[in-house]
Amino acid sequence: MAFAAGRITGSQEGRRWVQYDGREWTQFLPREKQAYVAGFLAGGALADAQAAGAADSTAVHQAVDSLVRSGRLRFPFGHMVYVTQLDEFYWWQNHLPVPLYAALRDIDGSLKGHEQ
């Protein structure tokens, strides 16, 4: 457990999340990749719910459920779809400098059948 805590602390002292790119992605363990993408998707779902007018916790929960059921989330695919696509994207060395959030946006556009 101390190793895991030290690992987290070490990464927190590094670059900010907005600077994360393929260099971080290729160093993440599989569970870290899954956690990163799940957090990204949760943040996106929260933003979608708030954009739909949800203000309190109950309304956010109901809005997210509704968005999921209707297929209207901005990032509608499962987290493992995005994890796999990011692994493939960052396999290319010239993609390593692309920020993770930008790669996820572009991947989502490709999955939906249009380029972002």
C-alpha cells in the first residue's frame, strides 16, 4: 500500500492533468488507464447534466441516468472502448505530445463517424 501511495504522490508532483499526454498514458498501468478514462467520462457526464439544467445532486443523478438511457452523453461509449483506442492512438510516436483530453475528443469523433 505504501508503494501505491508513493506512486500517486509522485505523479501529483509532476505535470498538471491538463498537460497529460501520451507520455503519461504509456506509463500508466492498465487499472490507472481505466480509472483515468472512467473519471474523464464521469466529468463529461456531470458537465452534460449541468448543461441540461441539473443543479442539485438528485437532479444531476436523474439527468445522467436519462442521458445514458437516451444515448445523448457527449462521450457515450464504454470506458474500455476509449482505453483501447487511446492505446492504439499513442502507439504512434508522433501522437505522444497530444494532450489526453484532446485525444479523447478526437477518438470520440472518429467513433461517432466524424472528425473533430
